[in-house]
Amino acid sequence: MINQTILASLEANFVAHYGQKPKHVFQAPGRVNLIGEHTDYNDGFVLPCAIDYQTLIAVTPRTDKTVRVVAADYANETDEFQISANITHHPHQLWSNYVRGVTKHLAMQGLQFDGLDMVITGNVPQGAGLSSSASLEVAVGEMFRRLGQLPISAQDVALNGQEAENQFVGCNCGIMDQMVSACGEQNKALLLDCRSLKSDLISMPTDLSVMIINSNVKRGLVDSEYNTRREQCEEAANILGVKALRDVSLESLNQNKHLLSEVVYRRAHHIVSENQRTLDAAQALTQADYVRLSKLMAASHVSMRDDFEITVKPIDYIVSILNELIGERGGVRMTGGGFGGCVVALLPADLVEQAKTLLAQRYHAQTGYQEDVYICTASQGAGEVILSREI
């Protein structure tokens, strides 16, 4: 569901800058990963869903190669550049480099398309691990794909966004965020094989709400520790003689435990067991088997805490509070890269207000941090917004 207040503000902003109403509006959602953490760069499986928080772009096509952009959420900062394969970085505005990068990498493929006037806004929380950057990349790519009638797929839009972020922006992200933003569907999660990019849509039970709790613990260690975890996983794969830990069974890992240091074994144990949990959780969701789902999500959190060592005490505390309430009626775990960030809970709608109350009563008092809570539904991937009135 598109926030109509944001949509009206976006239109007014466009009129203020360009003197006319926009011809189109496009959206791409943020995402939350339900289970499957740090498995992506090990060629494994992830199970995210798109959420009903989006990047929105109001746009009117041009007949030349000029792109003009206004960033409503950054004090209406502006950018202007020409479409080419030689687009350079903006020296001061990080947000514009996502727009420039996506445009450049489409042009580098030899695709031909004209410029645009656009205003960008959104309500994907930034810095919360819900993928505001991928949402922006996919929204821009989908806009060019539709308006330029480009001969590429939604998956190609996702891959182009990842390439732009890796090579132009300079962040070595995996493909999960862009793929679910581009290819997600209403009331479905996306079981993604990060090696083959094959995906299966998994029905989400309609009686479960998706709750995201931002711990507001700043993720200060995430870059260096992420790199360390990745190196440890690669070390394990090399010692075990496989391309990636995706290719190792739990039985094989335990048989060869003596070849690995204690720390590297635990890192590998998380990845191998998490891959299986992700496949099992997709099945549990399909069958609405909440008891099994609860156990899988709990085991995932324990594995991230003990084997991969990426949780922090405030995150663990949120999980413990919600576990007490939800029991076997849903599931709860940390989500994202770790060292802060968010918790995701799947819980019956009739427990949502009680969960909010418990967090409000106990989390700040125990940790000194103040939580932010988002109630989401699994939502449609990127596309044009069908407006209820002429815009």
C-alpha cells in the first residue's frame, strides 16, 4: 500500500520544481530477510520478503539525454548529468551516486534511452538494514526499463543495481536486496538461490504480521567484522576443497572438523546449518507450521549469537522478550549483517499491540536504547504506481 500523504507531497514537490505534474510514478520496496543470514556470499539460500516501505520516483520523460533529479529527503538537493557510459561520481552527494551508477551501468550495456526529470522520496528507514539503497537502485532501473522499453527483465534490473553498487558506489553487497525489491510479490516471500539466482515464491500466512524492531544500536563494527567473517568462510571452503560452503553438508563438516580451527569451524557450522534452516523455514511457511518455524528462527538466532558471533546484547534482549510472548505461534530472530540493526518477528496479528507494549516497557529500561517498530506486510516488487486519480 502506497502512503497517499507521501504521494501527494511528491507530486507537489515535482510541480514546484518543474512547473507541471509528473507523467508517471514508480516505486521499489525495501526488504527484510526472514531467515538465511550471511549465506548469500557463500552461494547459499536466503528468504527475504519485500515490505510496504518504498522509494518513490515521480518522473516525466525528456527527449534529450539529460537527467535532472531532486532528492526530496535530502533538503531538495539536486543533480543533473548526461546519460553516457562515462558518467562520473558526484563529489559530494552519496545519494546521487546511486542514481548515476544505475544509469551508467545501463548505458554500459549499450542500451539506448532518453533522459528524465524526476523527484525522489521514500519511507524506507535509512541505516536500519532494510535496504533503502537497493530500493533506490531498483526504482531507478525499473523506471528506465519501463519508460525506455528496454529489452531487459526485472532480474536484469536487480543485477544492474548490484553491479552499480559494487563497482560505482563501492559497496560489495550481494544480490539478495536488489532481487527481492525487483521481483517480490504481494503476500509472498522469495526463496532465492544465491548461486543460480533461481527463485521460488513462498506464500506468507495471512494471519501472521511481519514486525521489524530497529534496536537503534549503531552498527559500528559491521564493515571490518563482515570482511573477517567472509574470509573465515572462504578459508573453511578452501580447506574443505569446495567452491563455497553451500557445497558442504553438516555431516561432512563434522567429519572434517579436525581440519579447521575452532573459530573457523563455528563460522562454517553457522553457514551450513543456516542454509538448511532456510530451506526448512520456506517449507514451514508454506505449510503454516508455526511450531517448526518458531524452532527454526530461534535456532538461527542462537547460531548467529554463538557460532557466527554477530549479535549484541540489546538485540538478544529484544529476541528474548518477544520469544516469551510469541512462543510457538511464530518466530523471532536478528536480521541483517549484525552488530546492531534489526530484529524480525513473525507473529499473530492479535499479539502485535502486546509486543509493542512489552518492548516499550522493558527495552529502554534495560538497555538505554529506544526501539523503533515497523509493522509490515509482504509486498509487491518494483513497478509503476497505478494512481487512483490522474496525476
